[in-house]
Amino acid sequence: MRISRGTAIFLLAFGVWSWIIWITFAKNLWASDQSWAADGSPTGYFVVHAVLTVVSFILGTAIGVLGWKAVRATTREHDSAT
């Protein structure tokens, strides 16, 4: 399967963007009053959003790696054609 250079850059940018957004979200989640019960234990809100954050990190990483590999492949194709 061939991925265009524009699509490859988009995938790479999406992976980076995903990390930036979800790191910020994770910090806010940790600091939120809704995340912790009075006894200091995590609430359901925290658990659900922590799982969402981890899954998003995994997907963002996978998409970013795919984009990185595609960017490198399109760069090699471009270099060998010139």
C-alpha cells in the first residue's frame, strides 16, 4: 500500500498532536476534584478517563509511527527518483 506524502505528514502530525492533547488532558484529569473521592481513592470518572487517555496514547503512537514510516518511505522514493 502506498501512502502519499501529504497523508504521511498528516498521520505524523496527528500522532504528535494526540500526544500534546492527551498529556494536557492527563494533567488536568489528575488535578480535577472529580477524579478523587473524599478518602483519596480514584472515582469512576477518573478510571474511565484514564483508560480513554491510555488508549488514545496507544492509538496516537501507532498512527504517528505509521506516519513517520510513510514520511521516510516517501522521502527515499523522492531521493531515488532525483
